[in-house]
Amino acid sequence: MNEYWIVTDNRTGRVIANCGDINDAIMLVSFDTYYRSYRRHRFLVDQVIDISFTTDKQLSGQLGLPIGKVNTLKPHKIRLPEGQQQPVKV
């Protein structure tokens, strides 16, 4: 169980701070004792259950398909053709 303290402004209900230590909350309230208050907030941490299982890493539709071909690119076909026009002078 974890807990922290919430310091609020009594006039507006606005949260001023969330403190992890009660001494910090008391210090913030002591700055303006008539208009500030603090309260403790607790929350329960849920249990974590680890489940391990083994399964085939392939998708269900991929089980019956043959291995596909990988197309490799030729380095001389990747290049753009050389420019045949006159250069622009600025």
C-alpha cells in the first residue's frame, strides 16, 4: 500500500501540491494555516501475475505459404540518368 498527502486550498478546492512525505505537507499548510489543509491518499498496488507460454512465431495465415523470393536491386540500375540539358545560369 502506497500513500501520499494532498495539500489543497480550502477557498477554491484547488490542489496545491502532492507530497510524498507528511512533513512536506505540514510545511506547506503552515505557510497559510487558515486556508490550506492536507489529507492522506492511499492506493493499493495490484498484484502482477506473470504468465508465460510458447507458441509459433508465425501468423496463422503464414503457416501454409511457401517461402517467397527476395528481389535484390542491381547497383547500376538504381542511379538516375545523366542530365542531357543545358545548365541554368543564375
